[in-house]
Amino acid sequence: MIETDIIIIGAGPCGLFTVFEAGLLKLRCHLIDALPQAGGQLTEIYPKKPIYDIPGFPEVLAGDLVTNLIKQAEPFKPGFTLGERAESFEKTEDGRFIVTTSRGTKHKAPVVAIAGGLGSFEPRKPPIANLSDFEDKGIEYIVRDPNFYKGKKVVISGGGDSALDWSIFLANGVANDVTLIHRSKSFRGHPDSVQKVMDMAASGKIKLMTDAEVIGVNGSERLDSIHVQSESAGNFDIQTDHWLPLFGLSPKLGPLADWGMEIDKNSIVVNTFDYSTNIPGIYAIGDINTYPGKLKLILCGFHEATLMVQSAFKRIYPDKNYVLKYTTVNGVTGF
């Protein structure tokens, strides 16, 4: 059992900033996220995309913003449960909540803050009939530990940043053999990454196949080959240890939809006084909530997190009188 003051569901920008704001009130936080690293869609979908509406930053790359938010939260020593989805919750006799993840990890706190962005991200899967037979048996949709592929034959499918970046990374001394397959000749990823892949393909470090796609998977207990359909070379099999179909992630509210909170069009309804839900002690901030005049902007989520932790403090310490003190006066003192 992991015990803390605030369980934060979602380690995206709003969840990370909540750690900082809660830390100023001496509240400890633990974050749960289905993705294998912090940052949410900023890290997973568009780390190299510039953002222009963060106060004080005329332009900042999404990945750099996440790096800064993590650094800002570090003095308050947040805990992380990554690569696990928040599945269920129960309320204890003492008024606290126990949140259990998809892998059975339990977390206990008097306050739960849902900062899940657009929801939990589910992988977009190719339409192959027996795909599920090899999931986690040679087919993975997210790279959780690059060393897992050390010395292996790896095939990656996709044309976005994730497919390009992991092809480059794994081909640089991790996997023995890396093949990148994309159904088009043009890529959606960052031009620098596209050029690196092209250069590595020219030097033989990556096997690149365009105008091609995987249409079948084969094996007994584990994946041992994939079936490829190519416009130029026809149909053929490739022996491989792992296939990573990196076609992006689709956001879904997931199990949170069954927690008893008021839902409107796949978003959680909140009170704008403190961004509380209809369940006392559970709050929702950022893109996952809805209220009249809602704007799905990161800076709005930061504002919501700031007000939310004030309410959380009063809930955890009803007899304490907190007086707001400016960080310009007091500085930032971690745990």
C-alpha cells in the first residue's frame, strides 16, 4: 500500500504542476499514469511540438516543458506508479480512498485529483485477427524499457515521432536488427528525425520499408514472424523477436467513467469553486473536466490545480488555518 496526501491520476503537465502547488502547502503527492513516463500527451504524442501560450515562454517545446515541470516538482519528492492504469477506488471507514491500478498496485490518500488529460491513452491497434494472441508475447504498443530489446530483432511500424524516435534509439547499439515499416513514403514526424532515419537507412543501420504494411503475425507461444504486404515487393514474411506497431494512442475515459462521478460528453463535471466532483474528496483538473466556459488549455489546467490544492489542504487539515504566502517572499522549500 502506497500512502500519501494526494493521489494524482495522470502525470501530464497539470498533474506535475499539482505536485509543486501541493508541495508549497507541505502536501505529498503520488502520481499514477498508464504511460511508461511522465508528461502525458506532451511526451508521448508531440514532444517536439512548440507551444506558444505558456506564460513567460514565447515558445517552448512540449518535451522541454515537461522537463521543466519535473524539475520544478523535484523538491517535493513525488512518487510515481507508471505504466499502470487507475482501475478502481473504494472509500475506507476513515474517509480516505484506496485506488487500485491495472496491475494491482494500491494507493491510499484522503484526496484524489484526476488530471488525466483526455483520459487514459489506448493504443491504436492494426486490424489483424490474431493480434491479441501475441500481445506482451512479442507485440508491444509502448516501449517501457529499451533494454528489453537488447540484442533482439525488432520491427517497428508507424510514421510518426514515436516510431521514428524509437527506431533511431534502438538502432544505436540496443537491438541487433531494426526494421521500420511505413505504409507511405512520407512521414508525419519531425523533419530532423525523418532525416536521421533516412541517413541510418542509407548506412545500413536501419532497414526501411515504405509503401508497405504488416498484415499478419505468426508464431506458436510467442511471435516469431510477421507477414508484410509491399507495393513493390509483394507479400513476404520477416523473422523477428518483437513487433512494435506504434500508430499512436487514442484517448478514452476508461474505468473512471464507472466511478460514479457526473459525466458529460466524456468529461467529468466539476464545481468551479475548487474543481471538486460530485464525490467529496475527488477533484478533476485539466482537459478531463468540464464546466461552463471551459477552455482546454494547459495554462487553464495550471490555474485549476492551484485552486484545487487549497481545497484539498482544508479537507486534509480542517482545523488548520492556511495563510497564502508568496514564493517571492518565502522561496521554495522542499521536503
